[in-house]
Amino acid sequence: MERDDEERRPLGASWRLTHRPAAADGGGSAAGVSGDSVVWPTVDGPLGLSEERSLEYARNFFRWGFCLLPFLWAVNCFYFWPVLRNRSSSASFQRIRPYIVGSAAGFAVFTILLSSWALTFAIGGEKIFGPAWKDMVMYNVAEKLGLTGWI
């Protein structure tokens, strides 16, 4: 019987770190998760990172997102989607969750700013900027530099 349990156990070293066995009294673990359910911090499940490594990755992705790399916030939200999606997992991953929620908020702000900037130029164009619009657009750079004569 013990051999069957070992064969059904998920592979990966992080299984032992994130699996919370049921308490001896049958009341579940301290985090309120039953012994049969396993909560993983990453989308990789049992092949993912341990909780300590997850904290390190989440923190690094969050911080590097401020260095003009906001798409790392999107990667952070995607990779740690189980932590972001499940509020019940916030009890078990309470150290990781602030970085993931911060990444989601930062990426949302970045997306709004980038979209409004792009739409201002795409929709407004010459109506908003007047004659200076011809100097700001990038599609006529080749003409300004004389690079279109050979075509």
C-alpha cells in the first residue's frame, strides 16, 4: 500500500515543501488546507518552484518591473496565477501575494498609460498637434534622410 502512495505522489522536490499533510487529529493543516488538496504557487504545479524560491522570483520580477521592464509584471502575474486567482491561497502564500498583486496593478497602470499615449497619436494626429505633426511621425524618416531615392 505504501508503494502505491509513493507512485501516485507528484514528482519534483517542491512537493515536500508545498504539500501540507493533514494534522494527526484529522482537522487539516494549520493553513486550513486538507491533506488531500495541494496548493501550488506557480502554474507549473508539482514541477514548479518551492515556496522560498517562488518568493525570490516574485520579488525579483516585481522589482525589475520598475526598471522600465513592465512586461515582467505580466510574466509575474501569469506564472503565479494560482496565487493571484485564489484568495484562499493567500493564507498559505501570504508572503508572495503582495508582489503578485503589486505586479498586476503595475501592469494595469502601464497598459493604460501606453494605450492612451498610442491612441492620442493614432486618433488625434494632425488635428491635435497641427503642422508639427509632420516632424513627429516616424513613417517619413526615410524620406527626410534621403534613403528612398534608390527604390
